[in-house]
Amino acid sequence: MKFLISLILLAFALLAPAFSMADDLLAVKAEGVASKSGDIAEVKRKALDQALKNAVLSAADAVIKRDSVDINPDTAKVSVSSSPRAFILNYKILAEGWINHMEDIPPAPVDLPDASDQTPGAVELFHLWIEASVDTVQLKSEILRLAGVAETTSTVKLNILDLTDYASFKTLMASLKRVGMIQDLSYGAFSRGRIEVTAKVTGPSNALSEKVAKEAGDDFMVIANGPGMLIIRPAKRTVTP
């Protein structure tokens, strides 16, 4: 009983405040619930899937309100919640555990177990709490698409310096194509030690450097060089004798 009370109190602590927002990232706390079955791994998977879905739903509400998007929230939420992992950058599990519900059952979607498997008047459900980082650039792009609103696009010059190894260049280009904000890449000037690439970008271009750096990894340095330009070069490594 003490564990049950502690778990419920922990839930309130974990879910308040619900989220904090940056320009392109939303940290959301959310809960998922699943009914009891013989396959505990499947139970946890269902609870996690619901928690991720709830995180994206909360983020969608926040983005719609923040940017005053003229769209029916229910329409937007049905679409984005169908593939929540497309908008989740990462997540961590804050807590998890079983709670015996004597009266009030959490709202759908929860597949309730067969009553014959439960103590009369009680339903045991698995609860999982997470904190997820939601990509609000991608999320807003999808919401605007649903609303039929043309999204702002811009052109950013990527100056790739000191990269002479073709294999490394291919690796870098593959990482650039994974950046959701970049819709198109085209090659410009080539010279020894310098390659110019033009990127067509959707969303706020000031968020691009962070996303490129994340995809490129520790092998590259990414520097914003004024509006509409990034410098990308191999990271210098200290060689230990």
C-alpha cells in the first residue's frame, strides 16, 4: 500500500510541469498505461508507445497555441499521433510500475484486461512515465501541411572546408540528408579544400547549425557564419604519441 501511494505521488511530481519549450525543441513529460498480461515486455512496449503518443499530442497542442496555427486541433492530433516516433528525438524513462485501481480507470486508450483475471472491484495497470524531446520544427511542418499553409523556406550556403577525403565527404553528405529541415541539396563551387553546397531549408534557419552538428557528429565542427551561411570542417584531433 505504501508503494502504491508513493508511486501515485511520484506520478504527480513527474508530470508537473508538463513541458518546457525552446525554438526547435520541446521537452515533454508524459504517461503511458497498459493492461496486465502474461508478456511483460509487450505490456511495457504498449505503455511506452502510449507515452510517446501522449508526448507528441501535448507538443502539438503547444505548437498550435504558440504559433496560432489556424487548424482544428483534433485533426492535427489524429495525424501526428499516428506516427509519434517521427517527431521524437530521444526520450528517457523516469519511472514505471504497477498500480491497482480500485475505482477510477485511466481514460482510453487502454485495453482493459478480462475481468475474470482481476480481483473484484480492482484493475491492475502498468504505468510508465517519460520525458521526451520533441522536434517542433518537424512537428510544425506537419501541422502546417495539414492546415494547408505554405511553410517559410530559405536558402543556406554550406561551406565545407579542409575536406579532401572522398569517403568522409560522402559520410558528411549522408548526415546532411538526414536533417529534417533540409529539403534539397545542390552543389556549387569546388576548389581545393573548399566545397560549396546550397541547402533549401524549411523552418527557422537559425536552428540549422545545431541539427547539422548533431547529425554530423564529433568528426565535424559546424559554425554559423552569419545569416544564411554555415561553415563545416573536420574536427581537429590531438594525436597522442
